Amino acid sequence: MSAIEVALKVILLFFVLVTIHEWGHFYFAKRAGILVREFAIGFGPKIFSYKKGETRYTLRILPIGGFVRMAGEDPEIVQINPGQTIAVKVNKQNQVTHLYLDQLDRRSNVILGVVESIDLERALRVALDVDGENAAFAVDPQALMVTKGTETQIAPYDRQFGSKPVGKRALAIVMGPVMNFVLAIVLFLIVVIMSGVFTNVKLDTVQAGKAGEKAGLHKGDVIISINNQVIGDDREKLVTAIQSSAGKTMTWVVDRAGAPLTLQVTPELEAGTGKLGVVISGDRRNATFKEVMTGTYDQVVGTTISIVTGLQKLVMLQFKLDDLGGPVRTAQVSAEFAKMGITYLISWAATLSLYLGIFNLLPIPALDGSRLLFMGLEALRGKPIDPNRESLVHFVGFALLMLLMVAVTYNDILRLIKG
């Protein structure tokens, strides 16, 4: 597999994981009637951008996430104040469709005047002094403010994020992680279907000089039983038996070329666990519907437990910087899975999707979990938290996350340089 093919697969992997997450936010925000200004994949300067309907879709240069920018979440960039000279374009219903803030002398078919009063959130009206005469107009709910060549759609209060009930806002936030969970389940389902199920457990590789070879194990041996315990197709039972038997002699019965053979096998102690120096595989068959369902369930539950255990160590500060990996290390590991084959890459994508969903639900400022926590407090108090204070918490949290990201990425680059 060429380096270009591997790189394209890794890029596609990240694109799918981020897009499905942001689509969850986007779709349910739109369903709630919230004006979504931008759907972005990546951060930083724009690489590609186009507008469809009310939303601008952008691809940005740093592939470390994405965002959906909803009206009312951030202070509006463009403001019009009384005393300001503007130009407006009106339609046949005498509604303002465009408000021009600059290059006024170049605008055609407009009304030029000084703003006396303006409300673009609730009343949707603007009053102008036009050559000494008062002129008042209704404003179209989808009117555009135009300045410096950029069009910005106004956001009436009922189109803003904060105007919606707590339930609808919470749904728009939580559906990002939920879509990652859904994607993980679908991908694990595909992996189980593609992989099938094992009909036995056999040795794919026996490393020279290791305990397995010393005991007489051969590549292709099918494991029948260990210490009178039938192995069947249970690879986990075999692995557990080996790991828990360091320095202990076990009686193995294997099928070699159709004939049973009894061997005395003693795992060696390595890194605190029993090792034989063997790689386990097995013959496969197509999975039944029930096996696909149970196999998918086992994959999701097992992976979730592993992720939660790792996050617990992170919260308890039971880690070293080398234990963490940023975008560089994640891309490196993803490339290794891409080289191993499509099944391994899909399984890794499912694991990453599940991780993103769980991580984003943590109550860490700037993450979805933190925003849900604030909404929960709002529901309990019966009134929202001060938006300025909440924004400050999220800003500080985001800054700290970016600082950690920089440190981890720097460590990843040093690891690559050192080989």
C-alpha cells in the first residue's frame, strides 16, 4: 500500500468522525429552528468555503475537530447603532432585505439614511432619518447585513440558540456525541460481518526461542484443551490462561494435522504477565444474525469499558505525558491500522468514534458535557446562568485544552524524531 493511499485513508477517517459528530449538532439545531451560521470541519484559516441556504460550509486547515456556529452562542460580529449612516434595500412588501454598512455611494436602488432606532432581534424594525424625514420599515427575518463584501444574515431572537427551551438546546448538543455512538455501533457491526466468527483457536505464529517453541508448539496447532478445560473457539479463555500461568506448567492438548497431541507448556514471566511468544488466530465462518448482534454488543461494551478505564486514570492523574497521544500520534496509529487492512481500519475507526463520543460528554469546560451541565443547572434553577460567566468558563477550558494539545503534539513530534 502506497504512502499516498495510507494518507488518504487516514484523512478520510478523521473527516468522517468529525463530520458525523458535527452533523448531529447541525441537524437537531436546524430542527429546533436555530439559525446555523457555519458548519466547519477543522479549525484555523479556511481552505474551502461555500454557502447553501442559511449556512456556510467550510473546510479549515487544522484537522483537529470542527464546530457548528449557531446564532446567539457568540456575540454578533456586525452591529448597527443609532446615529450610523446606512443604506437599505426594500422589497415590494416594503420590507428591508439588505442593510448596507459601507460603500454606500456605490449601492444602487437603496434608501440612504441615518439610523434613529433599530431592533433586529424582536420588533424587526428600523427607523431612518432620510433627508430630514422619518422613514420606518419592517425588516425581513432573513435580511442580510452587508459590510466589507461579507453578507451576514440577521438572527431574530426566536432563531437564536438561547431562545429555545432547555430540552431542544440539550438535544442539539448531545446529538453530536450520540452520532459518534451510532457510527461506532454501525462500524463494529460491519467488522463482525466482515470478520465472521472463529470455529476454533489455533496458532498463527510461534516465535523462535520463546516458551511456546521450547514446549514444542507449532504454527497451525489447533488448541483443544488446557488443563482439561475445553477451549473451543474461546480465544479470551486461552489468553487468560496463559497470562495467569507464568512459571506454571500447563497440560495442553492440541490437534496437529488431525491427530491429538499432549504437551507440557510453561509460560515465561514478561512485563508482569505470562507469555509464550505465540500469535493466536483461528478458522472462521460467516456469522449468524444472532452472532452479529451479540458480537457487536461485546465489541461496543468491551471497548467502552477500556475507554472509561483509561479516562479514569487520566482524571486521577495516573499517567505520564508519554502515555498521552495527540493528533500526530493518533494519525500515526491510524496509518498503521490502514496498512493492516480495511477490517482493522474500520475497527479502529469505531474505537475512535466511541472515544470521541465518551470524551465529549465529560463535564470539561468547552466540551459538550460541560454545556449540558450548565443546561442541567438552568433547568434546576429555573433560569439560565449568566451567559458572560458561562462563556468565560468555556473560553478558559478551551484555552487549557489547546495548551494540553500543544504539549502533547510537541511530545509526539519528539517521539517521531527519536524513532
